Amino acid sequence: MAKTDEPDSTNKINMIGMGTTIEGNLTSSENIRFDGNLIGNLNTKGKVFIGQSGKVSGEIHCRNCEVEGVVEGRLTVEELLSLRSVAKVYGDIKTGKLAIEPGAIFTGKCDMGGKKEVIAEQAPKPKEGQ
């Protein structure tokens, strides 16, 4: 039985080319490649690839993401976020896994979904007879 809540595995890709600017929010169930500009939020169940000439100013929510261009805004990635050596990310990241190549620029906070362990300080036990 086929799952209906996941994108097709046909590797369909929506492409936004260099020289194109989109203002507004985008929603898709497929993969998206940006070589142009997006001023707005992006929400997809697939993978987002931002090429070297690509720029996104807004929030991105996706399953996987690979960045070579510029992102100004919050990134929420369910599985793997890859920042290539030429990537520039200015904003907070929430992801399952993070890969950063040397040379990439990242300014913001990162949450990889792990649970914070509370380490209680233990007071030294008093010596007998005190």
C-alpha cells in the first residue's frame, strides 16, 4: 500500500532560476532548487537546494536542505542540513543533523533536537564525626 503523506520518490524538482525574484510564501510537496531569490517563507515536504547564486530571505521548513547560497532567516530541517563551503546562513537553525564544510558562514543559534541532560551537582558527603 502506498503512503500518501510523503512526496513521490520520482525526484521531481521545482527550479527557480538565476535572475528570478519571488515575493511571497511558497508551499510544495516536491523538491525545490533556488538559484534566484525568494523574499518570503518556504514550506516543502521534500528537499531544498539553494545554489551559489540563490538567496532566501525568510523561514524555510523542509525535510532536507543543502545550502551553497545565502539564507537570512530561520531554517527548520527535519533530517539533514548541509552547509557547503560557500554557504552563508544568518539565522537560527533547528535540524536533526548538521554538516558544515570549512569556509561556511553561520551566525545564529543551532538546535539539533537533542534532549538537554540535567547534571545535578552533588554536595560532598560530610565526614563521619562532624
